[in-house]
Amino acid sequence: MHSSSNSASSTVNEEPGLHVKKSPDLHPSGAELQETEMTALPDTSDNLPPEVHDHDEEKGDAVSKPAFTGFDPASFPDGGLQAWLAVSGAFCCLFCSFGWINCIGVFQAYYQANQLREYSPSTVSWIPSLTVFFMFAGGPFWGKVYDNHGPRYLLLVGSFLHVFGLMMASLSSKYYQFILSQGVCSPIGASLIFYPALSSTGTWFFKRRALAFGIMAAGSSLGGVILPIMVNQIIARSGFPWAMRGVAFLLLGLLIYANLTVRSRLPPSPKPWSFMEFVYPFRDPPYFLVVFASFLFFFGMFLPFTFIILSAEHDGMSRRLADYLIPILNAVSIFGRTIPGYIADKTGRFNIMIVTSFLSTILVLALWLPARGNVPYILFAAFYGFSSGAFVSLAPALVAQISDIREIGVRTGGMFAVISIAALVGNPIGGALVSNQQGAYSHLQVFCGIMMLGGSMVFVASRWSLAGFKVNVRV
């Protein structure tokens, strides 16, 4: 395993005419970076020349690679049939996993008004909170399984559990039944689907990685548009049980395609299990700061998804119109998960993450907090969908950027496991704030904005750990 200095070295790209100070231990030379990237896999170098001169995609100049033994992980195809088939399958995976998570606001409002109306908002919110928690909490474990065995079996088991959990939710009527089916079984399956999609996509792309992640993440946005409308329409016509079954059948079809197309470019490399392997990456300052920033940002990020329908109704919007706020938010986030990713590949992923995270904070405090009436809520849903959507595609791209390729699975899983804790407690805290304010939402909105502001500031610190205070630098 390489030191944190090696994994952080690929993050800074200087514009012409600029010089960035790099300490020897945190920012090795380009040649050292290439050597780090070239030692990722077992020896297959018999047919390779002793020295290869390649082109550094990020800096635009020729660098000399020392003799190496193994595949060159820097030679990502960045395209081709297999690569884009993997992206299309990953798109379906995120439609079924994260896209379903994006619908949690629909169920918070529906359960409070129907099956679970005798429970407080904070108690009901444990269902969506557990959904998000189990979606992300298995990250380190599933990441390690992926690194050792590849994506195939994770996808097969995850597809079964996700569909089975939704089928069982269609038969549920008690609080504990919703917890077990929709809050535990289904999201564990979604987690098994989500991580192989992320990690497999990362093995095919380097220069265009943020774009590929953006296209993949757009699947979750499209799911967040289609699924809540589908659920509401089927509930109105055929009832809640058939709404859940209809969604389960749709996801089953998409997951069959995903199981056939999602592949990793790199073969599995089994290694012994070690607890320290999950702890060690946190010794790398850039990685630690990215994870901490994501943790704080995630504390607030999902609160609008969960409570925007209820807060809009509280401020005078009709339920019929409020039901479309989540689809509006997710529709615009399709652009938020693709356009910032494309720009990030050109101008720096950390740079774009900082801009979009601060924009999300401003929208919460300056638009959602004072919103009264239909127009401000619709505008907030649209703008927030764009700004918050960038987090989903850029966060794993940031981790991949500062990580050795052999550690991407474990490191990405570690980040999402940490932010799952924020997801677990964020919604119940928000629900408690609403209850303590006798049904008003301003305290929840302030809490949301402050946590996202803290995360945005730590993203700035993570960029500083890589490039200092240089502004005109691609990081």
C-alpha cells in the first residue's frame, strides 16, 4: 500500500505561468506519480519495453516512466464500447439505488398522513433515515468485497434483496414492518448495487472520470423524477401495495441489464482482511478532510429531500402541487450531476465542489428559509436540485483523484460509511426540531444551512491541503 503522499499527488494541475509549492512528502514529482500508478497489478511485463514514454494527460507535457512490472493503470481507455456499457449499467444501478433514496420525501409525507399518522414526524423519519444509513454504511465492507472478488456477486445479491424488500413493504401495515422491509432489507440491497457501480466506473476512466461519474449519477436523478410520480399515481389509482410492487418490477428489469453490463476493467486481487486497511486511509490529510467535509455537508443535504413537501404544505402549497417538488428537484439535478462533472474535468474537481457546496448553502438560507408561497418553493427545488446534485457525482471523483487505484473501493466505501452516520441522525434531528417548533420548519432550515456551510468550509480546507492558497490552479 502506498503512503498518503503518493495518493494525493495527482490532484494539483498547474495552469501555465503558475507555480505551486509542493512539500516533498505530500506532493511527489510527476515521475513518482507515474511509478505509483504503474504498480497496481501483478507482473505481466514480459512483453513490455523496459521504459515507456507517455503523455501526462493532466499537465500536457511528456514525462518519462521508469521501468515497471505490471499493467499501467494510468492508461485508462477513457471510452470504448465496454467502458460506456459499464457506465450505462452503472446508470441503471444508481436509478435503482440512489434514485429510490431520492424519493424518501414522498414516503415521509405519505406515512405521516396515512398508515403511521399516530407517530411523530421524528419517529416516522427513522424509516427514511435507516434507508439512507444502510444504503451507505456497508461501504468499507462492500468495497473490500469488490476489491477482492469484483462486482458480479455483489450485484446479484443486491438485486434480490432490493426487490424482495420492496415486495415485503407492499405487504406492510405496522411501523416495525416498514422499518424491516423498507428501512433495512431494501437499502442493504441498494447498497450492494451502489458500490460496485461506483468502483467499476472508476476503473475505466481517468481524464474523463468526473464526466463518467456525472452520467452515472444522472441515473439517480432520473430515478428521483420517475419513481415519486409513479408511486403517487399508482397509489391514487390502485393503492399503496401495487405502487410498491410496480416499482419493484421496474427495478428488477433495470437490474437484470445492470448485471449484464457492469464490469471492472481490472481483475480482482484478493488480499487478507485487515481492520487497519479501513483505518489507514484516514491518516492521509486530503482524504480525511474530504470525508469530514462530506460528513458535515450530508448532515444537511438530505433534509430538503425529506421535508420539502411537508414544509411547502405548511406554507400554503396544495398537496397536489407539493407532490411534484421532489420530481422537479431531481429533474434539475440531472444537469447538476453532469454539467459540473464536465466542467470539473477542465477546471478542477475540488474547485467545482467548493462552488456548488457554497451555492447549496446559500439557497437553503436565502431562499428556502424565507420561502412563502408556490413560486419560491418551486425555484428552490429547481436551483437546489442543480447545486446539490453535483455532490453525488463529484464526491466519489474527489476520492478517486487522491487515491491509489487499488484503494478506490475501500476509500470510497469508507467515505460513504462515515456520511451514513450523518444520514442516520440528520432526519430525526430535523423531525425533532419541527416538533419542538409546533410544526414550523425554520429551525430545521437553519440547522440544514449551518451544517452545509461547515461542510463547504472544510472542502476549502481540503483544497488548501493540496494546493495552498493559490486560486488559479486546477485542483
